[in-house]
Amino acid sequence: MKNSRKFALGAMLAGAAGFITGILTAPKSGKETRKELAEKTDELKEQTAADLKKATDELSDMIKAAKDKSLALSAQARSEFNEAVIRAKDARNKAVHVFKAFKSGSSEDRQLNSAIKQVKLARKNLAKYLKK
């Protein structure tokens, strides 16, 4: 899109330069030449204004889309963070429960090891959101 705009602008400028050269070298009176030059200048200004308006409108649309995307990303990040907090709380609760059961002799080593792994993973996941 960027290259096509540059190409279009270059083509427009080249066309304008060719036209002006043609007008200046054409066998017309000075009055006719000035009138034609003024008309073409006005046309070129109008076309440039229309192109600028179009580009500005496209940019405004892109900015709005970026804001919408940003809000969606913020909501997604907030959701992921909340999920990490929930998983951390669940891991903590499970670890406390398994640890108490292990101390009383009603739990096995594999349950304790599983709880430890879950706590470590939850801590790691939550830590990436708390980094500054």
C-alpha cells in the first residue's frame, strides 16, 4: 500500500511536470497559457486535497482499529492474569491440604511431589505478570 501511494504520487508529479513542460513549449499566447496553468494547478490542488483526505481517513480507521485491538489485548491480558491468580490460589490450597495430610501420615510422597510441582508452576506463571 505504501509503495503504491509513492508510485501514484510520483506518477502524478511526473504527469504534472510533463504537462507544465508541454504548456510552456506550446504555441499559445501568454494569457491562454497562464489560464490553462491556473486551471491545471487548481485541479492538481483538488486532487492532492482529495488524496490527503483519503489517506487521513484511512489512517483514522487504522488508529481506531489499533485502539480496539489494544482494548482487546488488555482484556485478554487481564483475563490471563486473573486465571494465573486463580491457578496460584488453587495450587496453594492444594499444597496446604496435601502438606497437612502428609504430616499426619495420610498422604503419599507422589501427592506431595505433585503439589510441589503445581506450586512451582503457578509461582512461575504468576511471577511473569508481576515483573516490572
